[in-house]
Amino acid sequence: SGTIFVFTNKRRIAVKLLVYDGQGFWLCMKRFSQGQLKWWPKADTRTYTLNAQALQVLLYQGHPQRAAMSDDWKPIVAK
């Protein structure tokens, strides 16, 4: 379905991405060499939806809700 599941550890010094490609799962991990993840959804929300641009901002230590991003210009549809 193109969904990427994103997790972090308690100290928020690493992010893991879990993706299914049709044949198996990919697990990618990014560990921040300095500091912690600057933004993460509140603990009371079980799921939080991000688009690709917002995920990229998150991985670069930004705040997706505060980033000035343009709208997606073309919807992506898997067939």
C-alpha cells in the first residue's frame, strides 16, 4: 500500500522505518549523532499520518507542523 511505519525509541535518539515491498519487510534506522529528535507526536495519539514531505522534514530534525511546505501537486495512486 506504500505505507511506511515510523518508530522512535524512548530517548528519541533514533528513528526506525518499517516498509513492506511486496516480497518482505525493510527495516531502516537513523541514529542522530547529536541531540534528540526535535519533534514527535504526542503520546496520547496511537497513529499520526505524515505525507512524504513531512517525513523528510522529521528525519532532518525539523518540525513537520511548522514547516512551510507546498501541497502535493499530483496524487500518487498505486495500481
